[in-house]
Amino acid sequence: MTSTPRHAAARHVAARHVADPAAAPVTPSTEVAEALDAGTAVVALESTILSHGLPSGRNLEVAARLEDTVRRAGAVPATIAVLDGTPLVGLTAAQLERVCAPDAELDKLSARDLGPALASGGSGATTVASTSVLAHAAGIDVFATGGLGGVHLPLPGESATWDVSADLAVLGRTPILVVCSGMKSILDIPATLEVLETGSVPVLGYGVDEFPAFYLRSSGLPVPHRVDSPDRVARAMTAHSAFSSAGMLLANPIPAEAEMDRDLHDRLLAEGLAKIGDAAVSGADVTPVLLEHFHTASGGASLDANEELVVANAELASRVAVELAR
């Protein structure tokens, strides 16, 4: 019987699920390696949110909550980091504690930093870009995170910026599904969506017609494609993977009960932008300064929102991964 394109696409995705971890330049945990070998659903999780995005103590609690959420949804969690020059896909309890330790002093590793870190025996937490690269190398098709990087807003006094996150370029060439709550409103969301279009990255909105903005459920911008079930997402990913090496973005809005008050959000954003202008902050320091202002000036409300949205994304990613693995 002649295979239809849909059947061929299904085999293509399935083949990536059972990729031989031993042949990849990564070191999967025993649990992750066994799951990949058996074709069980696996969901990648980044480590930068733990080491650089959340305060000590809370980061380890969130790490445990994320992994538990993935398991309860029927998948295997694979938190990714680089420790002592080894790219690890799936961390032991001791390794997770090391990533979350207050004195860990882990570098923040994007995709471009992986080679130097591995060669020097360095240790670092992985961003969306590097997590995507390492997850794909291990044979993992689904990755849950908080927010995608993007095109930065021009700093005060600037008319344009060349500050564009590596997340976008990596997603344009890495066949992985990234589940996130859009990108932070401190970024230029319209420009970011344009870059994703240029990279031929399909953008799906889960149960919504408007693209989410991380702390907020809507940016006011239309989402190119709406999907309403994990099965439809899996089918879209399978069909897309049959003819493209680009990834796919699934935008899942923050749960309604966890959304930040819009007036508070807008005030904090205006204050944060003024702060970086006054302090002449630039480059990679812009986002950390803005987020720190959100965390401190909101009385922890932004941290609560961040935790709830990333947990919701992990749950949805796991449901999609289970469908892909069927």
C-alpha cells in the first residue's frame, strides 16, 4: 500500500522520537534515555528560568513543580543544563539542586555559547535557544518554557535596534515545538512576529485569536493560526515537519486567574524603560534590569504570574507530546 504524505510525516516525527541518544552529542539521564528508546513522550525544560529568573529557594520549588506537572500529564521531564562541560538532558535531584543553588554561579548559555562552554569544561544554564538545540540533538520534539526571546524595543533616544534574540534564528532552523506564553511585553512583539514569519516558523495560538504577551493574555495582535486541542497541535506539527526544518511556536496565554493587572503592568513597563534610559543600560543587560524592576516593584506579583504561566505551558506541552508519541 502506498503511504500518504500524512503517514510519511507521522513516521518522520516518530523517527525523531526514537533517535539514539548515544549517537547525539548530549548525555540523557537514564529516565530520559529509556523514554526516548521506548517512544514515550518527553518534554524539554530550560534551566535559565531556574538559575537566573527566580530567587533562590523558590527556583527549586518551581523546578520540582514543573517536573511533577509533566509526569502527571503522562510525559517524562527533561530539564537541560551544561555541567562541567557536559550537556545534560534530564537532571538528577542533585544536579537540579546544583542548578538552583544560590552560589551556583552558572553562566547563561545561549546556542552560540555551547561550544566554548563544552570545550572549557564550563557550567551554565540553558536559554530557549540552547535548550532547543540540545533537546533536538537528543531526539526531543517538544519544549516548554515561559516566554520566547524577541526583538527588543528601541532604547530611549533610539529609533531602531539591532538587538534580536538568538531564540528566533534557532527556532527557524530547529524542528522543535516551543510552547510558551508569547514573549514579554518589554519586547517589540509585532517586529518579533515578523521575524518569525521570515523564518517560516508557524505561530499557533492555543484557544485564542490574539497573540499573548506573557504577563498579559493578549497583545492585541491577531494570531496567525488558532488551535483548540493538543491533537490538532500534534497534527499541525507532524504535517509541518514533513517538509520543513523550522520549528513551530505554540502560544498559550497565561491562565486568566494569574494574569497581571494591566494598569500595574503598563506602569511598571514605563518605569522600567525610563530606568534603563537613565542608567544607560544596553545590550544583554536590558532584559534582566527590566525584569528585576517588575519583580521588585510589583511586590512579587510578576513572579507569581511567571510561575503559573510556565507551569501551564509545561502541562500543555506534555499533552501535545503524548499525542505526538501515539
